[in-house]
Amino acid sequence: MTIQWFPGHMTRAKRQIEEKLKLIDVVFELLDARIPQSSRNPMVDEITSTKPRLVLLNKADLADADQTAEWSRYFRSQGLATHAIDANAGSGVKELASKAKELLQEKIQKQIDKGMKPRPIRALIVGIPNVGKSTLINRLAGRNIAVTGDRPGVTKGQQWIRFGGELELLDTPGILWPKFDDPVAGFRLAATGAIKEDVLHLDEVACFVLKVLVENYGSALSERYGLEGLPSELPDMQAAIQVLESIGKRRGCIVSGGHVDYEKAATLLLRDLRSGKLGRMTLESPEETNK
Ligand code: G4P
């Protein structure tokens, strides 16, 4: 779902999260493991500063495992606990309770010392649209309960989902806005489907993707589309268009007159990338992160 985020929406979304934070012990910040930095809300540190936070690298099944390990190290170096998951298939999800417990160890110990029986840890999922919030909530609930309702300002009755005996999750996630001021982050978000194509030109997104893939996953790209003599990098847009043209030709994306249908070729490439048919790929590395 595409949301037009206006300043009023952002203020309301921030306020709603702040209200929810009063109810919980720990924040699960959901990121897309393929673009961990670009899928982060620019104000998340400030918005969630009152609670301990666990960074969840979701869609790890689609991401490059080595890069996910790099990103985990990076977040840990920033003082943030991190855990990779696949909310769709459920891998890594059952460890969430113990990960949350680790973060709250001191608080829990204090309760025990006072002779109190620790109550279940209460958690809130926050993240930008399409990062997998509803999927994770549904997975933890064991049924479809989360309404994707990715719209700032939509309020409804909130309920707790009990996960095992130790974790309770608020059934409505905190919805954050993505980065807007960084054009490269915009391309990454569009490449993974977090921003719909009508916001950015499809062929430009495809060319951006090709540049990243040629540099990092050239052999998977060559293999998938039967491309020969792929260079090790694409110096400019023209070079990327040539690769897109080759893919179009190989895949029969041709319009009358025998010309390549670039839009069709771009759609095919992005569909293959998003579904994992090109292999597990990460589109940004921690070294590229300087903020
Ligand atoms: P949101 O609430 O944060 O907006 O995200 P949502 O759960 O709706 O998930 C967005 C898409 O991402 C869904 O695909 C969902 O199946 C997929 N997804 C979520 N978690 C994972 C994961 O760990 N691995 C993989 N491979 N996919 C995941 P969709 O229904 O096809 O939507 P769309 O991609 O067509 O928008």
C-alpha cells in the first residue's frame, strides 16, 4: 500500500507510537534485511528512546546471509541488539521471547528479588510499510488477526496477543514513515517494493538494481538471464540500459518493430529480485552507511 506521508501524518504516527510505548516493555524494530538502513525510519532512535529495542532483520530468507551477519555486527556496534528472522516461514521467530528477556534481564531480576513473579514481557512492533509487521503479528498470533491498515491516523481497539507464556504483543503495530530525503534510499525502497513504482520510474529503478547486482551478484545475474560478457561494474545509466536490453531480448520482452519493451524487462527483473528467484541478495552494505 502506498501512503502519502504528509507532515501531519508523521506527527500523528509519532504521537500514536508514543502512546503505545506507555503500554509496553520492549520495542521490536522491524527492518528489511535486504536494505536495513534504507528501511529504517530516520527518527526511530528519538521516537523509541524511552524503551529498550531489538532490531529485527526480517525477510532474511531473501537477503544475502553474509551481509545479514555484517549488518548484525554493525547494529551491535551501535549498541543495538539484533536478530534475523523470516516472518513468512517463521524461522527465528520463536527466539523472540528469549531475546526480549535478555534485554530486560535487570528489570526482571529486580522483580524476582522483590519476590514478584515476572509478568509476560509486553512488546510493540514498529516499522515502515511493507517491512512485514502484519506478517510477524499474524505469525506470533498463529492466525490472521493483523489488519495491514498501514495508514497513519487509523486507530482501532488494541489487544494483546499472548505468545507462549512469556511474551505479549500489541496487535496493532507502530507505523513509521520511510526515508524521503535520500534518493538512493528511495531506489532501494522501490527495488524491494516498499515504495510503489508509480513514485519512481520503473526503468530507473531497474537500472539502479542492475548496477548493484552487476557489482555484487554478477554471476547470479548472468546465470538467470543467460547473459554473456557482463562487465564487473556499470559506469553509467547507458551501460545499465544495455544490460536491461539484453535481459529483454533473452526473455522475449519485445514490442512491434522488434524493439525491447524496457518496462516489461524492468518489471520482470524486479519481480525476480523481490521473489528471490535471482537468489538471496542484499542491496546495501554497512560500509555505505554514514548516518
Ligand atoms: P507490513 O504489515 O509491514 O506493511 O507488511 P506485511 O506484513 O503486509 O508484508 C509485506 C509483504 O512482505 C507481504 O507480501 C509478506 O508476505 C512479505 N513478507 C513479510 N515477511 C516476510 C519474510 O520474512 N520473508 C518474505 N520472503 N516475505 C515476507 P505480499 O503479501 O506478497 O505483499 P506485496 O509484497 O505484494 O506487497
